[in-house]
Amino acid sequence: MGKYQLDYKGMQAVSKYHEKLKPAKFDKKQQLEKIRTAYLEKKQKQTDKSSE
């Protein structure tokens, strides 16, 4: 075992601390949907300009 061992209360405190610092979970589907809507808006603007 390691030199520094935590009791149960200490382990909970450490895990709670790391939960706070952990970045939000990356959601691939949401990211793809965001990119898709941005692309469609851009394409729509281009077709509006070309039709004028």
C-alpha cells in the first residue's frame, strides 16, 4: 500500500473534490447536432444570397 492512506471520510472528501473539478461530460450527439444546425444555417444564407 502507499505511504499516505486515507480513511473512508478522507476518501469521500477527495472524490467529492475531483467531481467538482471534472469537466462536463462530452456529449458527441449534442455536438454533432450543434455543428449540423450551424452548417444548415450557413447553407441557407448562401442559397438566399445566390437566389437574389
